[in-house]
Amino acid sequence: MVITLSGVTGVGKSYFKKQIQEKLGIPAQTIVTTREKRDGEIDGIDKKFVNDEEFEDLKRKKEIIVTFEMLGYKYGYPRKEMESNKNSVVELHYPIIYQLKKEVKNTFSIYMIPKDIEIAKQNLKQRKLNPKIEKDRLKEIEEHVKNFKANKELREQFDYIFYNDYTENSVNKLIDILKNKCMKKVII
């Protein structure tokens, strides 16, 4: 089963992905991207960083699926991992949920929303992004929350809507949700 974590920038998708790995032993998939590596990211662990030509070659060979573009960069998921019967966890840009549900049947999709949008914004600012990118992403946070709340069809694509209050209680709650909702159905 593929557990997908979607939500606005700064809601804690990467943090929760690591918690799922540590507390449940579920490995994370490594998304392929043309985005430049950020400080502290490890190629092949955090993401697989490729150039445009390499990305298109992987796409042409159908080695990556559920591909999309965001902020001028390309992203895609390795076909073998997405179609595997083993448990895995991925971060997923929320509009891609429609494509994912068509291409990958064995999923448990979670949309994460911040209880306090200002904390999400502060988390984004700590990334020390290019000022233009930061400005765009800050604007994007509010637009995503507004769109998600207004779009019933989008909300219905997710199996669970999770509110992050940025406490240890949120971590425990998400872990319990995964134990109770999907761990019985999946191979570890």
C-alpha cells in the first residue's frame, strides 16, 4: 500500500513521513525531480535529482509515473515502487491525487491541513528559499487551504483529512490512524 501525504507547504509532510518511517518501519519512496538539491538533502535518499533530459528519458521508458510540474520543476514517482505490494509512504502535491488514484490503486491518501496557517508560513520561511520562490510559496499556502476547503470533489479524493496542531499529539494521532485504518490491509 502507498500512503500518500498531501497538504500545504509547511504543514509537516516531510516530518510526518520520517515519523512513519521511524515508528512504523514503512520506507519512503524517493521522488525523481529536476529541482535543484537544497542544503542537507541527499541524492537518492531525499529525492533523486536528475536533469531535464534524464527525466524525460525515464518518462519515455515508463520508469516513472504520476508526473507533474511545480514551480518550474518536474517530478515523478518510480513505477516499481508505486506498483509494489509493499508498504511505502510518499509526499504528494495535492492536485496530483486525481492522477495518482487513476494510476495507483492500492493507496491510503491523507490530506494534512494546519490548525494554524501562520505556523506553516513560519516553517516555510525557515527553509531560506530564494526570496521570489518564498513569496510565491507563502501565497500558495493560503490559496491551497482556500481551494481545498471550497473544493468538495478534491476533498473526497482523500481517504482522511488530518489536522496538524504541530504537537507530539499530532504525531501519535497520525501513527494511530495508520495502525488502525490501513496496517491490517497491507504487507509490512
